[in-house]
Amino acid sequence: MAAKIPVTVITGFLGSGKTTLIRHLLQNNGGRRIAVLVNEFGELGIDGELLKSCEVCPEDAPESNIPESNIVELTNGCLCCTVQEEFLPTMLELLKRRDRLDCILVETSGLALPKPLIKAFRWHEIRNAATVDGVITVVDCEAVSSGTLANDLDAIAAQRQADPNLDHETPLSELFEDQLACADLVILNKTDLVDPQVQAQVRELVEQELPRAVKIVTNGRQGEGRLDPSLLLGFNAAVEDDLESRPSHHDAEEEHDHDDDIQSTHIVVDCAFNPDKLKAQLEKLVQEQEIYRIKGFVVVPNKSMRLVMQGVGARFEQFYDRPWKADEPRQTRLVFIGRDLDTTKLSSRLVELAEL
């Protein structure tokens, strides 16, 4: 029987830098054949596409329901709340080709409790084929220093309230403590955005929340995730057999009502945009409306590369991730997460800026 395939769970709040970290691992895989399960939010699968743009696809196509790509998106809500309905069948399909994989990464949503997901690896359907090698918790140093824990609380609220499958209403502080309590490695991210004294204070705060000795590494460069992959893989922790040392506020499940006012909508237009003008318009829209997060791909005139544009609250960033493929439509596609969004009006405002 083949050895158990190691699974690394990467957790942390929205905007902490999880996707960037995984992109770095894929781009610096050291010959490892890596599959990724992404707990995506939003209809267009932006995070999944960002990861697919830098993966190394297997030469042999798998004989299963999982597509040739090793990036699999789980889009039906908070992963810890859809373990049996979505995670289990997807994982079982992926494990059918474990002889063609060296490891699996699981990126949870920002609201996921790590422990319920890890408990799934005790189930007999998975136990003999996979093990949780380690849990990595990504912490936004700047957000923790400000006392918010996450960069944009409205975006967190939007993510929480728009998920119909979320069956736990968890205070942010308790969720933060649960993510730290389950960690085998903590990445203190975006340390370049605070001074050394503040960074030391955040580190001390994190250490106080850790129930046992856990390594903490810092990562600057505005959270670009450029850490040595050897630090991120190979913990051999068998976390599913060590849950007793990882206390949780939420070992007993609770049920709560949900607010359906928060929504996700997407806009797809056959237009190109000047990046600076588009960014200015998006910033204006965020000020005018209750828009908590924007993320997507943009066509830029006379540019062969695809532009990634993303914003959480008032902070926007952009970068070119890859050339447009010959067989894909050059469309600008943006996901908006917020309250009472009018897709038609948003689309009209953007088309007014179009250059093609």
C-alpha cells in the first residue's frame, strides 16, 4: 500500500496572504507534485485561477472526476461546515491518484475553524490514505497591531453573512485563537508594514495565545510569501492524532441565524481599462457603496499580460500574473462582495471607463 499522502492545512483571515503563500509554493515546488484544494468565495473562482496560473500540471490526465488541473475549488461555503458534503467526496476523488501526487495543500476560507476539518482525517475513508502533515496559520501583522485582527472587518462580515452553509457564528477573537491553537507554524505576515517595536509586540501577543511551543516566522515584502518551502512542508505532525493538544473554543458546535443582505456579484465585460483610472473608480465605488472586497482580472490596452486587481476595504493592489492564453477570451472579470449591490449600475460605471 502506498504511504499516506501529507496534507498541509493553511488557515488565516481574509486578506492575510494565504493565496500568495500557496502561489509561492507552487512556483518553487522543488519538483514536488502538489495539489491544492481552495475554499473559494465568489462565483468566478478568482483565487483558484490565480493558483492555476502558476501550477505545474501533471503530464498524465487523472481518471476521475477531478479535472487535469491539480487546483480544485470548493465553492459551497465555509469548509469546516461542508466537510461531509463537499470536502470528503472531493478528497476521495483526489486520493485516487495519490501515486501521482507528493502532497496536498488545503486553503481554508478566512472563517473556517481548522479542527472540524482535521477531524475528517480520522474518518476511515481518508485515514489510510492521507495525514495532516501540519497546520500553517497566516497572521496579518499590521491588522493585529491595530487591534482588528483582520485587515477589513466589513469584508469579514460580508464573507460570514453571505455563506448559507456557515453553521457557526464565531467572535473574531475566538476564531483567531482557534487558528493559532491548531498551528504547527505561524507566519507573521506583512511585517514590513509596521516598525520593529510593533512587530515585537504582535509576536508577543501571538506567543501568548499559543497553547504549546510553535515556531513563528516573519515575512515582509508586503506579504509576498517568499519563504523557503522547506519551512512550510514536512512537519510530520500527524495532526489528526494530536487534536487533544490543540484546544478550541468550538469543540461543541453551535447553530445561529444568518443575514442574507450580504452578497457576491460578478461583472464580466469585453473591455480593456487603464489600470490607474480603473483603480481610482473602484476606490470611489468603495466610498460610495457598501463594497467590502473586489478581486478579479483586467484587460489592459496594448498589454499581453493579464492584470490582477484586488482590494480589501480601501487598500488596493495590482500585478500582472501571466500572459493571456491564445484560447481564452480577453475579458475583464471582477467579483464584488458587499451589501445591496446593483450589478447593472456597477457594470455601467465601469464601462464608462473602458478604452476598447
